[in-house]
Amino acid sequence: MFLKYENLTIRNAGESDAKRLAEWWNDGNVMAHAGFPNGLGTTAEKVAVDIRSDTDGTRRRLIIESDDTPIGEMNYRNTGNNTAEIGIKICDFSMQDKGLGKILLSMLISSLFEDMGYDKIVLDTNLNNKRAQHVYERLGFKKLRVAENSWYDQLGEPQSTVEYEMRKEDFISFLEK
């Protein structure tokens, strides 16, 4: 995948991105919202091996760039039945709260529906992540359910998740044509 819109790029992660991804994923500040306040504890070598197994039909780890500088990551996974599960993380804190999430998600979702033929996109987020929920709902995601205390983070704290889905006809793109 290689998507470009104005100064933003979403591209397939390659082995050369493994070191940066491992740094982001091992940073508890970056990963706390995902339930990993101590980071993932992974290595660049492990990430590189995982990236080598990515295919368009199964899953892709993606790099987000602004002005050709990596600022975060996205991913999609084929869950079957023409459904993709997605995720996004803007890891460069200086690039958060600038409205980039709705643009980047619009880029990815447009491609998943139009180029890759998916019929439905699903995702979940922490119940406490109100900012993400607001963005997802503006894009047209429908809240399916809240799973209260459905898992425990690294510190043993119970966490709740909001599950969303979107069909092509519900999608509201924030890309200017």
C-alpha cells in the first residue's frame, strides 16, 4: 500500500522500519492507551520477522509519514468475510491533536473499500479514549458494544473496550476531492 494525500503518506512498513517500530512499541508513553504502560518489550529483529510475513491479503503494518518523516503507524488485518480490522497510532506526540487522525483514517478506509474490496471495517478502542471515539464516530463508525472490564493491562488494571464497525455506505471521508 502506498497512499499519498497532500503532505501525508501511508506506506507498507519494511524491514528498515523495524527499529523505529520497536522503539515506539517499547515506549510506555506511546503504548499506555493500548494497555501497555511498560511498552511491549519487543526487539527490532522480532518486528522485522513479523513484517516479512505481511501480505496484502492477510495483514499489513503501515508507516504514517508527514513531510516524509515517520510520525506513527497503522495496520489492517483481514478477518475474513470481506472484513478488515484496523488500528492507528500517531506516535510523535507533537503531531497529535492536529486533526491528522481523521485524514489518515479516511485515506486508509477509502483504499480498503475502493481498492481492496472490503465490505466492512471493524476496530476497537479503550473506553477511556474519548478522543478516538469522537473521530471514529465522525467517520461513520457505529458503536456495536462496550465490553466492560474485558481485559487487564500490564499493571493488572481492568480495562473496558468499545467495539465499532463501518460499512461502505456509512463512511464519511474527510478527504477533499
